[in-house]
Amino acid sequence: MGLCEAHGRHLPDITVAALRYARANDRTFPKPVGKRGAELLYRDGDLKKWARNRPRAASGTTDLD
């Protein structure tokens, strides 16, 4: 499943932009398992596990460290 589909089905509280940012900058983000055209595909279980365990910034900040 692609990131837009994952957002719509399983991760509505995480924006597509945040998923794309995490894909580019978070070392713990799941690795793609395939490709459909230009879109990278991920296992839904891997994305759900990442979302449960992802680091969260303090409320009111934009600091990702």
C-alpha cells in the first residue's frame, strides 16, 4: 500500500506530508517492499507498528529531536 492509501485507511491522524517527511528523515521508517509506477509500497502492518512507536515532539513545538 502507498502512503496516501495508508493515510486514508489506517493512519488518518498522520498527514501524508508527515509520512513523506518521515520516509525521508526517520531511520526507523519501514523500508518499501515494492513499487507501483513511481509509488513506493509498504506493508500496512509495518506502517502501523512504526506509527505506534514513532517519536513525538512536545506539544507546541516543531522540534523533531
